[in-house]
Amino acid sequence: MNNSKAFFIITLAALLNVIVFCNSKGQNAPVRKKAEMNIASLLDPYDVSWDTPGPTSMQSMPIGNGDIALNVWVEPNGDLCFLIAKTDAWGAASKTERNNWVKDGGVLMKLGKVRVSMSPSPLVQGVPFSQVLKLHNGEIVVKEGDAQLRVWVDANHPIIRVETKSAKPVDVKVTLNDWRTGNGDTFVHDKASSVTWYHQNPDYADPHLRNFVFGATIKGANMISKDDTTLQSGTKVKAQLISVYPLTTNNLNATQWLAAMKAQAEQNDAVNWELSRVAHQQWWDKFWHRSWIFINSADEATTNMNRGYILQRFVTACAGRGAYPIKFNGSLFVVDNPQYKRNRTTVSIDADYREWGGQYWFQNTRAMYWPRLMAGDFDEMLPLFNMYAKILPGNKELVKKYYNHDGAYFRETSPFWGDLPYMGPEVKEDWTGHYFTPILEMSMMMLDYYQYTGDKKFAKEIMLPIASAGLEFFDKHFKRDAQGKLLLDPDNSIEQYWKVHDPAPDIAGLNAITTRMLALPDDMTDAASRANWKRLQGELPPLPTGKKNGKEILYPYTTDTITARPRNSENPELYAIYPFRLYGLGKPNLDLAVYSFNERKMNRQKGCWVQDPIQAAMLGLTDVAKTYTSFALTRKDPALKFPAFWVAANDYAPDEDNGGNGENGLQQMLMQVDGKKIMLLAAWPKDWGNTAFKLNAPYNTTVQGKVVDGKLTDLVVIPASRKADVIDMSKQ
């Protein structure tokens, strides 16, 4: 449905039905069960519906199973097209295209483009057309007159499915379009009723990329190979199932990949596709039951903001369960751009390209992962944690080699295999050279994950090794001052101030991590480690502060006067609020934190990686949080049709930072947690109307309820014992 007013009316009606039902005094069933039963009706108004085709990938919809993802669109002639992406399709840039970012991090490539045609085409002039993303079922349904195409990526198997149905028999043709023919991609020549192709990285690629082979096989019941890139139905049909089986290997040659591809396709051919579709839809149903926020507002802008939250969560789920973490600069959904601006010149680029290359930039990557905690999407966090766990041993070896001490840190910009440059005190400063903070924030996130899930295996095998190595690095890498305090110098205050003295983010992080590590159960840590952490905690310098207008204010690094040249648009002093949470509601010195936030001057822009919506919510600044969050969750790229493909801003479209920080901001406005304390409606606008919500909290807790006329109602906390930890901030 294109009409936004109609969209709002449908949304309002659906939410009113749920709220009226939940307020019904005669209802005996628990609110939780009834809300869960109606999750489909709550979601349906947020389905994305279009009544005109494409015509290009810039007018595509996303779909995926967490590892394999598609951009799906229909061209004006009725052909269904989709780009295939995979989280581990790591290629190498050509010699002429390589720059430092791409060379160091590889290129997360598409597998190719697939076209499905029906002849005669059902899409003729005057015939109704619709393309609908059905969120609850995790599928896209296209209707062209009396024909229908259903596209879905199996949530439980590595299979892409396209189902066609038509009232009259038609010829169905599937064509692979591969723009890398002759540049690393190979078509398999055989007489089988399939199309198979693969990409093999060149010998000049980085050794970590050299053994990657990725591609896919396309099959269709009773379809015949016309050539290396085309399948066609043997006779005219009313229904046709098309299956695509993507595969990536990183330790096999091309011959071995082909054998593995054949075995995978045969195994998946045995899957009953109709039963698997049911199981696929059940997976998505369970996903949507993990958490929700549905705002019933009379304001269309608020409704669109809520839609942005729901769609961003969907987009993240489509790309968040693969072998590698989500790329901040487009995720799996970058598209062709025939009007790309490069050095004031318009050029045409394909969907393999993304600005900022293939490296993982931690400050950007984190934005998609913090909101997964309250959303309950814990499975989507594991690829991030696993990647850094694999990086750790190599980084520890390099720290030992360079500095002759133990411990490790993570570089701000890193390929998926890690690596560190030498960054002694004599090395010239730059953006991320003497920047050691990421391992502290990663430790903070992992400690939260453990607190939410209680997963002791994860804690022992991943969290503790990383957090311990980070603390050990800071402990041994830096000297002490005359008072015996840790002397963090030279040390970047994130990217904002280079090689300064005692930067605020690192001091805040060390305080937060040592406190939480010392609070872990004794059976998870040893006495010697706890003694070291306690000693280090006592040696930490105070957070930097200064004076402004006669009032105390947080400083980005320790100094009498801030004289270091600002290099970016960041507020490092506010890391003590978020992500390290030393200040906030219910904590000491809230006035200091609020004053520091209000006086921030290096960055007040909205959207992208800006953390203001989160920090404002954590300080109870409702109006600021509302403004920034609403902006982030409605900031669609004007060139892209899908409403949650966010504008590039500082990154590359669709910008995942923008949506992730918007999610986080909205969650923090509704619920904040501190240890066992659960604070609800800490920064929730009273004019946002009635809201139904369910969020996750630490200690395997879910919190569900409604906000009616600004008041908390129908609260259900599971386990019930945790209800005593809930604080209704609307009553404060």
C-alpha cells in the first residue's frame, strides 16, 4: 500500500483491537498469551506493499535467513530479479581497484543476479501489480494479474525458494546474470538440469582470502538447461518451484567445492519444500515473539518511526546469523548504482562495491549489536563474538612480539582475520593507531550477553579470555605516574583526540570492566586474576573533568585546558554515560552527566553512528531522545525505495549504524537496566499514545506490558520473582 495515510489507519485499527482486547475486564487468559496469539495481526500493518514494479535494484526489498540474503525487485516487463548475498562471500578486489581499506579487508561480494521470467508475461498494461514483504512469514509475494511469485530464504536450510503460480500454463525461465564473468567467476559446463557457478579468488589475494570459493547451484523440477546460465521449464506449467543452493568454502579448491556443492544440493533436494516452508514460517513466528514495540499513535510520524524500528530489526535478522558479522556499510543489501558520485564524477558501480571497504570498523559495527540484547536476538550476536574470539590469539602474539608483554587489544579497523600494526609511543599519531578502546566495549557487551543469557560456556570460552586479555594489555602496556596511578599516555581519545593523556573512554571502560569482572561468581574466575583486577582498579586515574561556566563538566582527556586538535565529530567524554554506564538514572552525579551532555559541542548531528539518542535516554532527557530516535528511524535514503534502507550519511547505504542506534535509543527510552534493576518509561514521551511492548532484561527475564495514557499497565514479568525489581519511572 503506497498511501501513507491508509497505512496509518490500518496500523491504528490493528493496535486499537489489541489494546481493547487486553483491557477487556472479562478476559481470563493471560495478557501475554493473547498478545502472542495476535503477533501476526500486529505485524501485518507494517508489511511493506508496493503497487508499481522496480525498475532496478534500487527499488528492491530485502529478504534473508541470517546468512543468505536477497534484494528482490520486479522489472516493468514482469521479470522477477534478485541479487544474492552471503555473509562469507569474501572476494579480493582487482589490482586496479584496490585501495588500503579493500586490500586489507577483502570485498564482501554478491554471488550474482537471478532473473525469473514467465512467458507470456502476466504483467501487461492495465493488469494490477503488487509486491508485498510479509514480515510475519518472512517472505515476499508478488502478484501480476492472475500470476503469483513467492520468494523466501529458508530460515532452517541454505536454500532460496521461488514459487510461481499462474492461472494459465506459461513457460518459466531462470537466467543467471554474472557481471564477473572472466574476472574470477566460472560457469560449470555439464548437461545436468541445473546452473552452477563459482568465484575463486586470485593468487595475488591476501592469504586469508586466497582459499575462498563461493557460488551456487540453481535447480527446478522438470527444468532443462538451455546453456551455462539458463534453465527453462520443459513444458508450459501452472506452477514451478525454483531452488537456489548457495555455498561458500574457505579451505577447499574449486574441484572440492564442486563436490561439496553437489552433496549439499542433493541433501537439500531431499527436503520437503512445503513442510520446510511451514517450519520456516514457524521460525519467523518465534522470532517475532521474542520482543516487540507497537506504538498506537495518532501522529503519522510516530507510526513511521515505529515502522522503522520493526523493519530494522527484520533487516538485521536477515543478515545476522551467518559466518561473519553484519557489515555496517550496507550489510548484505548494497545495490547497483548507475549514478554514483566519485570525485565529482558520475560513474556506474555494481553491487559488489561499498564505501569504507571490507574491514570491520568497531565503532560502526557495535551499533547493530547493542539492541540485540533487549530484542532477545541473542543468536545474532554470536557471529560478532566468534569473529573477535578467533582474532584474539593472533593479536596476543603480536602484542607479545611488539611490546614484550601479555594481553591484547582489537584494532578499531580490522579485517575479519585481525592483525595489529606496531604502535609504540614514537609512532606518528593517526586516526586509529593509538586507539585501544574496542576491546573494552566488546568486553562490556559480552558481560551483558552473559548477564542476559546466563550462558556459562560462552562466558568461560569467549568472554573471560577476551575481557582478561584486554585488562592485561592496559595493565602492562602503560606506565604509572608519580602517585602510582595508571598513565594512559600516549593514547587516543577514540578518533577525536590523538595521542593524549588519560582519555576518558578508556578510563570509563576500565572502571566498568574491572567492577563487573570482580562481581562474577568465584567459580568462574581464579583468585590471582581477581587480585590483579582489584589492584588495577585501585590504580585507575579519575575520570577527566574541568570547569565550564563555573560548573564541573566531563572532559575527553585529562588536561587543564582542552588544546588537542579535534579530528572527528565525536564526544568521547560521554562514553562514561554510554557505552560504559558510569552515569545515568539512579546513579551518583547525574547533574554532572546531564550538564556535560547538554554542553557537548563536537557533535550534535543526528543519525548514523551518533550515540546521542541512547545517551539522552539514559539521562532521562525525553525530548532530546525522542528527536534523535525519531530522526534515525525515519531517515530513508531518497534513492532507495525500501523504507528502512537508511541514507549513507557518514557510511554507505543502506547505513546499518543509523537503524541500530535508532533501535537502541527507542529501547532505552522504554526500558533501562542496571544490575537487577529494571526501569520502565525512563524517557518515554507521553504524547506517543498507547503502546504494547515486550523486551528482554538480564537474568533470562522478559518484561511485557502496555503504556496507556502515559501510564504503565498490564505488566507481566517472567519469571514473576523479577517483578519486584521493576521501577515504574512514570511515577517518579
